[in-house]
Amino acid sequence: ISTNVVGKAGQIIRVLITNDATAGRTITFGTNFYSNGTLLGTVSKSATIEFVSDGSTGFYEVSRTTGLG
């Protein structure tokens, strides 16, 4: 997703991230994504993160779930 996209007000983005068996990965987001920090993955587990757009500034994190098996 381009870092200059702010989306339409109320637009939702859900991301599913699946880590491999080698190492947990660290996910960071562009400047138009206002998250509660980096997303630290767990080996062989998945995580989800959800953002919603305010329509003018960018996407704000509204939820995350880690350690999905």
C-alpha cells in the first residue's frame, strides 16, 4: 500500500501475516499507518492487524491479534 494513500473515511484494512518456521518477523508500517508500534511475529504463528481510515490523515490501528496457531 502506498504511503500517500489515506483511504475513504471508515475504510477498513485487515492484514494477515504468517511467520515461517525460521524466525519471527518484525513488521513496520508506512507513515500513513498509525499503529501501536511494530508487530512482532512468533515462529510458525500468524497475526492479524486491522486499521480504519479517518478519510484525511491515514489509517489508525483498531485491533491486533498475535500467536494464532
